Amino acid sequence: MIHAETAALIIGGTQGLGLAIARALMDQGCTRIVITGRDAAKGEAAAQRIGAVFMALDLADASDVIATVNRARDRLGDLTALVNAAALTDRGGIRDTTPEDFDRMMAANVRAPFFAIQTFANLAIAAGHPAQVVNILSMAAHCGQTFLAPYSASKAALLNITKNAANALRHDRIRVNGLNCGWMDTPGEDMIQRKYHGGGDDWLQKAEASQPMGTLVKPDHVATLAAYLLGSGSGVITGSIIDFDQNVSGSYPE
């Protein structure tokens, strides 16, 4: 259950899963939400649709990440919930990823959430109130496809940050959990399939036909769990990493 006084910052909340989490929080009575993104026009439109506040954010700039968390606190009051849902998913393998591409991936997917959590936690501790963090990870953190080498490494790093932060912050009543999402049906994935994999208008139909349960992961389903983890109903859960997928990590063909 989300308390009425919940104030949430969703980094990467202008489309897909981040936006679905914002909607799920609002459905439970949360009225103070800031969403962030790179595209100001799209972000403002999304914020208007759901009644949130939009703030532009450059994930590559750590100082902008820190400043945005502080601006969200100034706008909403004490922040009690943080979701790190933004990430770069550019392709690259172990043989062809450039140092520049690697650094860009790590800046957005690892450094940005690290300093968002740091700033958020320090504000909560200074104000003396409990708080919750949910990091959106990926099943790729377990290994990942060969064409997702730096992305997979970044999600594995964020997985460790999730558990390390949970351990460090638990005595301050700050809970930190993560969701390893599987292949998901989002606008971003639609763009990726068309750009990198030659997907046509039927790519989703073909992809879902190949899955054990006949569907890709849907943002609304993940959003429900994220909202649960951000609410009081999840009690003392912290440091948990939940695989949200229909394929079981570590399994092999029989």
C-alpha cells in the first residue's frame, strides 16, 4: 500500500516501464511524482497525461543527476521513493565495443543510479524518515547475449550496488530492492528491434510466439510489483533481487 504522503522520483519515467510505475503509484493514491527523461517535449506530454511533474535529466552528467534529485525534493517535499528505470541499451560485443561506448553505457546505467541513490539516501537520513528504492535491472545481469556485453556488465554492476546499498542503508530504514526484467514489450524495445534486428510490424507477434508463455513481459505487470516494493505492504524486504521472467536463469535444455 502506498501512503498518501509518498513522494516519488522516477528516473526514466516518460515511457515504457517507468511510466507504468508512475501510473501504478497514482492508482494507489500517490499524487506527488516527478518523472525524468531526455526528451523534454515527450516528457512534458507524459507528465500532463498522468498528472506528474517532468524534469529533464542527462544521465551522462553525474552533477545533473545529483541536482535533479535535489530539485525533486524541493518541488515535492521529502522524497520517500526512488525508481531507477532509465538505461541505455545500445548494442556491443566483447570484440567490438569501443572505450567511448563502454564509458557512455557505464555512466548512464551505473554511475547515474549510484549517485541518485546516494543523494536520495542522504536527504532521507537528514530528514529522518524511511524511504524505498527500486532499481530496474535485467535478466542480462546473469550473463546476457553476446551483443549486449557492456549493457549486461552495467546491469550486473547495478545489481551489486542494489545489494550493497541495501546493506549499508538498512539501519537508516531505507530499503533497496531490484527487479531483473526479462524481454519486455515497450516502445523502446520496438525501436531496438526495428533499428538493430530488422524487425517489421510483426516482430512482437513473432517474438511472443517464441516464448514459453506466449507473451513478452508487460510493463504493467512489473509496475505492480515495483509499487508493492515501494509501499508499506512489502514490510522489511530489502536487498532482494527478483527475476521477473518466464525463462529460468541457470536452466539448460533437457
